[in-house]
Amino acid sequence: LLQYFTYWNPGAEDPFHYREAPINLAGRRSPAFELVREMNAELQKRADIFFGCEVESVYHVGDSIPEGTTALPALPLHFQKLDTQGKGALVSTLKNNGCRYVVLQNTSLKHSLELQIETDGKLLLCRRDGSRVPASKYGPLFVLTVGDVLIFECADETTN
């Protein structure tokens, strides 16, 4: 599990008992350092999606909806199928710079998530490198590792 909120390990005296920060107690890079570096690079490549965005909705899907959250009432625009085989996922919609986005996140801390997704052909998949490709180029199966996300852009939608 990544503790992204701290860079230096504050030490054993800290009441939260940090285990591994990107910079360890000896002042050297830990295994978490590369993970944080890669994650920062990915976030920078997708900054146009997240920086200044407006969150429109946040829902959950799966057989067990976390307490205090809301189940997805209907499929997002342009989705014809979104099946997690009962496993938990977060479904969020954002808007930014005249585009709408659907973000799907695996909420499991232990297991990968297989998603079956069918769309009407009007979505772009926003890849880790920041590029966009038609989602229709992919088959219906997507696999998300622990905490990972898929981001789709509604190519024909504008915000007014």
C-alpha cells in the first residue's frame, strides 16, 4: 500500500508508525520511491483531465456498496455495459476543458478487477501516457490492478 501523503519517513517516534516512505530513515530511496516517481509521471501526463476539473458524480458498483456511499443509478453516457462480476468499483464523472470523463477505479486493496465494458463507440480511452485512442479498438475485457483506474473521454460531449 502506498502512503503517498508523506515523502520522508518521520521516524519511529511518530504515533502513526510509518513503515516505508519514499525516502527511508537513512535518507535513501526506498522501494516506494520508484512507485511514487512512476505515479507522478502518469499524473502529469493526465493533468489536463484532473487539474481544474469539476467532479460531477461519484458512485459505487458491485454486490456490496460501502456504507455512506451511493450505488450507480444508471450506466454513464455512452456505456452499454459495465460489469464487475459483483466486485467493487468506483465510478466517477468529471468535466474539464469542454470534455466529460468517466473514471473507473478498482477499490480493492488486495485483488485485481476484471471489467466487461461495452460502449456505443463514442468514447476515447485515456491511456497512461496521456494519449487518447478510440475505446472501440479494445475488446470488452479490461483488468485493473489494485487501486488502478481506467479513464474514458466522451469525445462528442461538450460542457456549456
